[in-house]
Amino acid sequence: MQAEEILAALSAAAYAVARVVAFEDDWSLPGDRPGQYRIDLVADAAACEVLLGAGLGVLSEESGVTEGDRQYLAVIDPIDGSTNASRGLHWYATSICVLDEVGPYVALVVNQARFSCYEAVRGRGATRDGRPIAPSKVTSLADAVVSVSGYPPRDIGWRQLRSLGAAALELCAVADGSLDAFAEWGQDGLGVWDYLGGMLVCTEAGAAVGEASGRELVVRAHDERRSPVAAASSELLTELLAARAESPHRRLRR
């Protein structure tokens, strides 16, 4: 499949989620596990129908792996930041990253509250609403506005701190320069569906991405967790990784 075909399928899946969200009246109804909402399951079913129908395999936060032996695997979080959505906070997204035999190939992250769309194709850069994006030029933690998932135990010298509740969008905000860095500060707090889409957007935009313990970020298993860290520059990434390694951490429920 060509990248354009895949992007069309991902856009259709995100639109299917948008239709579900538009008609949801009660976000309080629980799903099948702690922290899950009924709308997560409904959105997942709508998106997976589109992705599977397009010939893609699926690895979803909500439903696990389906047709995982297909050439292209779509890693999806139908609603990243569903607690934000349930509280009326306009910071939640559909995040999809398609893997091929090499690794991350195509990504789409859509802010479902504001209908802003990030796209990335390996080797072709990244865009927001069709326009090329690039990270800020910040190289020092002292100058950086940093967003985190988890509980940093202390101020480690950043300029300002944020905790926004949707990792996919936070990574994309690093890619377009709205934030200078993002760090997962929990103990293996994020699944691949949380970060792979935003990670490809970051790397294609020119941001630097690493893992807090030096592990591989691209995994194809539903039960593995990682601690991604992204920054506007390699210098800032090095400084943030060092600070992350020196500080204890606690997992944040998202």
C-alpha cells in the first residue's frame, strides 16, 4: 500500500471516531476495565472496522491485536485523553501509527476536540493541517516548557511544567514547537498506542526522541510499556533524560 492509501484509511477511521464522539451524551458510563469508558469501546469498534476493512492489521489499546500477521499493522488509541473528554477538556485525540517491516511508516494524530490534524510519513516530514512543522530551538532545560505524564518528585530546573493528559497530542506539540519537551515520568506508564503516532510526528518534524531506560520504543505487543521522552533538540533530550534518571517516579493514572 502507498502512504496516501494508508493515510486515507487512517483519516476515515478518525472520522468514524469523530461521529461516535459527536453523538455521545454520557461519558460517565464505565467500560470493561478500570479507567475505561463505554465510549472508548464504541469508538474502538468504529475505527477498527474501517482499518480492518482497508486491509490493515490492528493493535488497539481497547481490543488488543486483530489480524496481526498482515503486512501493515495500525497501532491505535481511539480516544487518547478520554478522561479529558469526559470532563469537557478540549485535549483528546485519535492516534494511529502504521508499522511495516521496517518500523513506523505512517502516522495520523487528530485532536478530536479542535479537529486539528497531524500527519507524518517516514522520510517525508510532518505536517499540521497540511503545513510543515518543526520543533522549537530550545537546547536547555532552564529555557524549556516541559509536559509530563506522571508525578515528578521535584522541580528539576525546567522553565515551566505542564501535565495535559493526552500523550499523543503532547508529543505532537513538541513536534510543532508549542512545547519544548515531553517526558513520561511514571514506571512504564505508556503503551505503544499512546506514543507511536506522536513519536513519528516528532522524528519527522526534527525533534529528538528517546526512552528513559534506553529500551526500544517500537514494540508490537499489547502488554509492553515504555517511558518515552521527546525534546526539541538532542541537547535538551540528553539533559532531560539525565534528570529523569536521577529522579524517582510514580505512575499516573490516565
